[in-house]
Amino acid sequence: MARDPDLVQKGFGLKAAVAGELAADYRSRLIEALRGRQGLLDLGPIKFHLAEEFGFCYGVDRAIDYAYEARRHFPDKTIYVTNEIIHNPFVNNRLREMGFRFFEDGHSISSIGEDDIVLLPAFGATVEQIDEIKKKRAVIVDTTCGSVMNVWKRVEYYGRDGYTSIVHGKHYHEETIATVSRALSEGGHYLVARNEPEAQMVIDYILGVGLDREAFLEKFGPVSSEGFDPDIHLEKIGVANQTTMLANESAKISVMLGAAVLKRDGHSENFREFDTICSATQDRQDAILKLGNRHPLDVILVIGGYNSSNTAHLCKIAGKFAPAYHIDGPEAILSGESIQHLEHGAAETVVATNWRPDNKPLRLGVTSGASTPNSIVAEVFSKVAALYGLDPMSFIGPEEGLEIVEV
């Protein structure tokens, strides 16, 4: 099949040319030095413990790289972004400074001209959005994460074969919205279950217990496909998930649904599954579990955008080991006594007081979501260290972490 000349999915060959800008904006010598120290930085009155896996994943790295390459390749063109490129305010604001125009800032598909460039974010975009953008004859730079595309292929496959996609995810999340549009594109149906209790409601209906039809549709109608009929469309089901959900919960939901179909039918021919859990999400969740099990911690800071699903789930896991605070950057540390953070499942941030225990040394765990630059993590380290009158860089040797500036 001939390549679409107006669709860019492999960058512009300018990775080396933009490497210096990317390093200056997002990397940190301090964080690279900590990698060489197995994540431990002992400042005396405070000990930092950094998770083994944290921060930018491959998909995020790639999306930002393509954005910078696009700006370099089209220095005088207008570049639109259909949504936040990733869920991190620092990164999105940096692109705004570079002249990118975001749909969420009041622009839309109607704003696009033939000479413009449109960047699709790491979460992807719906089938309908992409079709409308193509009609504008603009160049599309597609930064959709490969893990997300794997989920798309799976739900398309389900739809073609007459299976309804049961998606473990948040129905309002950009990735899930893009995913379910693929199920519809193949004539299929979908239902989104946010968590295990909602999945159990679906299972109960499959087994003929629990909610009646009217109550089921009242509950799941807003998060299922138009015309969804549970008496028809739950006969054959396939499981998929938003890639940034809790990995163990996604796996458990799949097992539960498969067992329900087996119990109802006596066989598994009407059930399909495929592991669509993102490896980077799994690695970061495993790393915070390892950190919490290995070290006694007083507090854990989880750094990432407040609308970052994977960061929220990291904070939920971290809370099993110590008081955990989801913060979006150094500004959230208001003082030695107060911290602004987002509680799991909440819509608005709150201010917590007395977030640091009195014991010394303070044992502080740190991790960050897959959309969080190392530079932001380093600024959090510096902000906390400053509460003790310390500079973490003064504890780093002259040669540590220097390799990150070699681009």
C-alpha cells in the first residue's frame, strides 16, 4: 500500500537536530546521577528513595520528539494539536511557547487550512476526527502510542467478528474515546467498565442476576455504544483496556468476565481476550510496589499531571505503604507544613498540612507518571531539599550524570 504523503508516522529524521532542545527542556543531570546510585540520595536530615522505573515512557518520548521535529521541519507553519499531547502541564505549555495551537484553547477542525499541520497526541484521536482532518488536506503528524494502537487493533478485530468490546477504562479519557471509535468502525458495540465493581455488574447481568434490563441500561447506557442491547450484545464479548489503568485490575476483570461466559455457556467460544496492558504502565506500577516493599518510607510523592490516569494509579498503589501525595510539580509544595495534592478519585486538589513527619532523617519515596519530565522530578527534589537548607546537586560528584548532555 502506498504511503499517504499527508500522514507522518515516523518523524522527520531530525532526532539528532532536536536532541539538544529536548535535553535542555526535559532531562536532568541530578536524576541521571541517581540512576547510578540505585535511586538513593542521602542528604543527612532527608533520604530520597527514587523508584527504579519512573517518568517518560517510550510512547511519550516519541510523541514529544515528533512534536519538536515537526516544529523544526515546519518553522513557519501553523501547527494544531487536537488535544493535550500528553497529560503534563509543563510539556503542553512548552509547546504553546513554541507556537503550537491546541484545540482545547478554542481552536477546532474548522480552524485548519490546507497549508497547516495537525498533530495527533499520544492518546490518538477518534476515527471521525481523523476523517474530518483529512478532508482539510492538512499534513497529519501522528504521535499515537504503539501500545494504544495495539488496543485499537484488538477492538477492531472483535467488532469484525461480532464481539462486543468490554473496555476497562474511564469513558471520558481521550484514549478510551479513541479506542471505542475503532470498535464502532467495524460495526461492533462497546461498553466501558471503570473498575471491578462495575465489571461485576456486567458479570451479574451475564449470569442473569443483579440489575434488570432497565436498570442496567440506566447505569451503562451513557458509557456504551448507541443501540447497545445487553440481551444481545453481551452474548459474545472481548476484553480490552485503557493502557494506563491498574494492570492487576485489568487482568482480574478479564478473568472474571471469561469465567462468567464459561459458566453461562459451558464453553469459552463467546469470550476473547488479549493482553493489552502497556508494559511501561506495568513497569512503573511494579517499581512502586518494589520500592514500598523494600524500604520503610515516611512519605511518598507521586509527580504527574492531575489528569494523568497512570499517575493517579501510581499514587493509589503508593498509599498502601505510606501517606502518598499526587502533585503536579514543585509549586505544589507550599511550605514545610503544607502541600497541595489530588486525592485519588477527587476532581479538585486540596491542601494537606503537616505532610512531613517530625522524625529525622525523613525517608521520602519519589516516583513520577509516564508523562512527567525528569526536569520536573529534579525540581521537586530541590524544593524539598531547600526546606532543610540543602542543595541536592552539592551531594553529586562532578562527573555524575554528565552523559545526558552528550547529544
